[in-house]
Amino acid sequence: MKQDSNHILNSNKDKKVTFEELHIRHLNLLMDLRSEKLNNWFLKMAIKNTFEDLKIFLNNLKKNKHKCIIAIEEKKIVSYLNIFPLNCKGSCLRISKPNLTNKKSSISEKDLTLGLIKKSISITDIKTSSWVINSDIDNNHLISSSRELGFQPLQKVKMWSKNNINKSIKHKNENYYSIDEFQAINNLNLINVLNFIRSNQYPLIRTILDLDQKDISNRNDSNSGAIIYNNSVLCTILKDINFQDSRIYTLMTGKSWDSRLSPILKNILNKFFEKSPYSIIKTYAENTELNSYLENSGFRDNYQEIILVRNTIVRNESKQINKINQSLESIFEKLNPQGNAYPSPFPLKSK
């Protein structure tokens, strides 16, 4: 008897028991219950638990403001885009490039693009004051559609990659660094990094993005960092949250080229690409000295994009004479703002 008892005990130990919160997904289990009273109670609790989890999920969605907009034709999705916040405040939203899923739509690609962007703007809440669209420089459908809906061209950006990465880093002398090396961004230098970025953004970009410390932290990862000398930031590399492609990083220097960067920036970028060889570095087209430095240092200019913005300030400017009817060529020529029309923001102070 003792042996039989042990055998039963061991068999019970071998059985796998899982413990889960009761949910609607367990309805098939409730079908086996014979007690109508217990069944009703279980069903009530399953619905309650499921809706509690759904409420948490919906609250998180509201905070993140990630949404997908679709175009439907004959019960099929023919095109889509998604929108997501560019700052923690949710005041600036990025509208992605529309994607076609079915080329046999009865309406044109431009009409699909117009409809998706219109819907994206209409469903955002009152806290949103700006929308940003990045377009390939030759995507006439997206550029013209955006312009029709009040978006104005703001800046051109360049995307850089590295040629012959391994060859370029073989015989590097570590003593070549003459100032502090590339530093990780942390709580000690976060304020300085934020002040550097804000002070080197053009006024309209600074107003639209409205970045704070949390936004910088969200863009920080193991590949990010800054060149800092005597507590002064000379250059930053941060993940660019303006793109869904996680490989894209923004390289920012001051508006005027700092000669202290000349002997070291190439080596720092070589290290960056050695660690993350498939990444892409984004720079602003108007930063001609930085772009010349990258070109002369063996980096490849892959492609260019134009940033278009819809914002109260931009819409007011668009009412000026002939602003809307200018050709794309004339628009691109004016995307190189000279100087800073407004004073730089007061630097933030650490608490």
C-alpha cells in the first residue's frame, strides 16, 4: 500500500499545473462545468478581468499615441500609414510615409496619400500642435499632397553610411585623442547635452520638437554619446526617434565648425560604425562644414530627405504672398536658413 501511495504521489508531481488569471480566453474550459451557478460567476469574473487588462492597455495607447490609419476598398486594405509622438508631451506627431498594399486601387496614389494624411490630422487631440512628415527628396506624391494640406518644407537632411569600415580602423593610434573621448550620456551630463541640442536647433524646429530631458533619455542607447571638453558639449550622436528605422542616428555639432573636432571625430565615427556597422548617420543639409568633413573622411551620402511641418506658426507664414505657389526647386533653395532669427533659449539648470 505504501508503495502504491508513493507511486500516486509521484504521478501527481509529474503533472503540469499552470496558474492563470481567469479571462474570456478560458470560455472553452467553462463549457465543461456542470454547475450553472458557478458557470455564471466564472463568466462574470472572466469578463471583468479581461476588461481590467483592456483598460490598462488602452490607457497606455492613449499615452503613446501610436496609431495606424488604413484605406479600405472593397473590404481590402489598399494603403496605410502610422502616426507616433516625437516628444513625451505628445505635442508633435510624426506621420509616416504611406505604404501601398494593393496597386489595383480605383483611386490614385496621390488621392490615397491625401486621404490618409487628412485622417491622421483629424483624429489627433487638442494637445497636438505640430505634425511632421519626412519625404524622400524625389517623392513628388508625398511632397505635393503634404503641401496641399498646409505642410511647409522646413529642412533637408542627409543620410550617411561608412565605406570599408574594417580597413579604416586597423592602424588607429589611441593616443590621437587630444580631448576627452566620446562619453556615454548619463544623469551627470544630460542637462548639458539637452542645452547643446536646443541651442543648436533653429527656432522653429526648437518650438516644434519641444524636447526635454526625458526625450533625450528616450533617444539614448549603447551607441549614443557626446564629445565633451571642459564640461562643454562639442558634438552628440543620438538615436533619431523621427524614424521607425532603429538604425538611424542624428549627428549634431554646433552651427559653426569647431576645429577641436577635426582630429578626433573621424575616429569616433569609425568606432561607432565598427560597433554598429549597418547604422546610418543623419545630418542637416545646411551644416555644410560637417557634411564636407564627412565626405572627405570616407563616409557615403546615401540619400536625402525633406522635412515638412504643419504647425500654427508655419501656417501663418504660408499666408504670405506667393508662399504656397512656389516651385519645389525654389523651396529647396530656401531651405538653408542663415543665422538665428531668435535668441537661443536660456540654458536649463540641473536641480
